[in-house]
Amino acid sequence: MDFVFTEEQQMIRDTAESFLAEVSTSEAVRKAMVSSVGFDEALWQKICADMYWQAIHIPEEFGGMGLGYVELTAMMEQMGRYLLCAPFYSTVCLGVNTLLLAANEEQKAEYLAAICEGRLTATLAYCGVRGGRNAEDISATYSQQGDDFVLEGECGFVVDGLTAGLLLVAAREKGSSGESGISLFAVPADTAGVSRSNLPVLDQTRKMASVRLESVKLAQANLLGSAGQAWPVLDKVLDLATIALAAEQVGGSQQLLDSAVAYSKERVQFNRPIASFQAIKHKAADMMLRVEAGRSAVYYAACVADESLQGGELAGELKEAASIAKAYCSDAYFKNAGEAMQIHGGVGFTWEYDVHLYFKRAKASEHMLGNAAYHRERVAQVILD
């Protein structure tokens, strides 16, 4: 595949880069990550009102821009590069994708319009308190009482779960196991019986929460899709979110390379910049190779995602493409973070420099939606099957 950005895609990428370079500075990130909500609410409203990014791949019929997954991926790469603290990933890559694939037309009209208008943020709550990516990791349960559903249990590691206005909850029918009996529900955060608490996490730039469900009563209108048959849809949503996360990892890897090279040109040792040392050149070259290879994997996966959403001929490759991108980019990001610390030397470990923020994001994102080992095993299963 000969991949080149279209003029429109390049403009979206460049606009995102220039805007984020201005608003997602080191100072802004550090201020947001110590706040209770984890992001600047005024900045998020500015993004919604002026940039309209939250509507990037929502169809035009629901008030969105109707763009594709390549455009979304290009934007996610820049967000990863500048460590944007905002409920974009949770709302768009998790929430919107779930609604697009699982909701009926009436539900889409209600929730997607609210997201486009900046009135609503959303997230996906699917795994239990032990985490995980498989159907077996869904531990919240539901039972039917007449025409209503009653949810019980706890969901862990919910991205932006403390602030999201809409929780898209995966729960399994009591007594079911594996991929059967799984349903998706749209749960407004203020529903009786829902309680949320922040989780202490390694990456302070991305807040996660625990969501408890205690006798949460929901009507049929809150069910997304058919009861007990949601796993294929949820699996696809997680693959799409995985590609977006891998794009974010590429952006972070690129920033680590750029900052390491810039520092090596300034740091003088033995009366010469350390950038002139062969060992430093080797490290920088290896970092660049990881970035470029990861970027290729991500944009191929983004093209496959577009095909999958449109029913194209590459739709069947989504699982494989997503796992290849995530496996490679997880390793590349963490290795580049380690190399950037080494090139920076002692100051690379200090709070004042930003390398540690990317190091923590690299390790935390590695374990989101399955780590590299998990995805390599998944690719092997696809090939062998």
C-alpha cells in the first residue's frame, strides 16, 4: 500500500500540531494532571466549539464532520505527541465508536448530537477490577426484571470515568460465560446506584476510575443492540480504540526522539556536543527507525479501520492490523522513552524535564487494551487459524 496523506488530511494533521503546540504545553499538562478532573474544562470547551474535533468521525446526519479513521488517527498522533489532557480518547475513540456500532438510530440521534454540541462526554466501562481485554474479563452482571434490566458489579480502569456524562457499560447476563450473554448499556452517570472513584495510576496525565453498579435499574431504551449478543461489536470497538491508542504512542515516540536530539545538540562534553558521538547517533537512529516503522503500522491499520467501518474488502484484517500496530508501538514507545532518558543523562530522571511524563505514558498505554505480548499472541492465532 502506497500511503500518502490527501491535502485535506495533511491540513487536519498540521492544524492539530500547531494548535496543540500552543495549548498543550508542558506547563498546561502539569497543571491539568494535578487537577481533580484531569483536564482543563475551558480548553475542552474551546476544542469543542472552535476545533470541533469531538465530531470528527460522527456522520453528518448527526451533526458531525463525517471524516474517516485516517483523519482521526492523524489527530491522535499529535495528541500523543503533546500529551493532551482532555476527554477526547474516551469520548471519541471509545464512546463514539461504541454508539456508532451498537446504538439504534434514535439513540445515535440523542447521544451523538449531544457530543457534537460539546454537552456530553462519554466513555466505555467494560472490564472488571483486574483489567483485561477478553470477553472473560467482563465481570459486571445484569438480570431482567420485567421489561427492565438491573446491573450489578464493578468496572475498573475506566478512562475519564469520573467525569464522563455517559457510561457505556458492558455487562454479562448472570450465569453466562465467555463471549455469550454480553450486552451493552447506555448509563447516564447520574443514574441511581452508580458511584465512581478515581484510581491511583502510573500515568498522571490520563485519569482512570472505578465504577460501581449497585442495583442500577435501566429501561429497554438504555440497551444498545440486542441483549446478550454484544461481544462481536464490543470486540470491534476495542480494535478501533487500539489503533487510536497506537497512533498516540507513535506521537509520543516522535516527541521523545525530537527532545533527545535537541538536548544532545545542546549538551557539551569533552568540548563538543554529545550529538557528535557515534553512540548517541546510533541511539537516535534506532529511535527514528522505531517511530517510522510504528507509523507505517498505524496508518495501515487506520486504512483497514476505514474499510471495516465501510464494509470494504480489507474489513476482515481489522483484528490483525490493530494487534500488529499495538504490539509494535507499545514496545517502540517504551524503548524510545528509555533511550531518551539515557541521552538526557541525569536530568532525564528529574521532575523538571518532561521525559518522565512520556515514560509513564508509555508504560501505562502499553498495558491498556492488551500489552505487546497479548497482541503478538493474538496475531499468531489469526495466522494459525
